[in-house]
Amino acid sequence: MKNLLNFYMVILVPLGIIFLLNKADFINGTLLVGILLFYALVYRTYTDGKRLADKKIIQKKDIWKMILPGKRFEHFRELYLK
């Protein structure tokens, strides 16, 4: 996932789908909170870590460390700007 446009699509499209489903009343508030927690803690951790691993900034075995506070900010430029 070295392409920046693809990365933004991968992180923003699921979030848009979640909010569209909520607006259309397909999911209730409790389920919305659960899905958002999964998105923030699992999905985004994996996608951000995968992008950094593909760019050879971190090793694949260290993807899980992206859940630690400050790791995304530490690699902000490589994740979101390059």
C-alpha cells in the first residue's frame, strides 16, 4: 500500500460506509460504538502498520505496535504525506 491515494481510500471508505449505515438506521448506537472501536483499534492499527511495513519503515512483526499511543504521530509524515 505504497500509493497515498489508495491508502486514503482504504481508511476513509469504510468510515463513510459506517456512517451511512448509521444514518439509514441499519445499525443502532451501541453497535455503532462497537464498530468504531474496532475501526480505531484494530483496522486502523493494521492498515497504518501495513503501510509502514510496505514502505520498509517498520518490520511486519511490529505492526501491532501501532496501537501504542504516539506511534502514529511518530510516523505521521510517512503515513499521511509521502
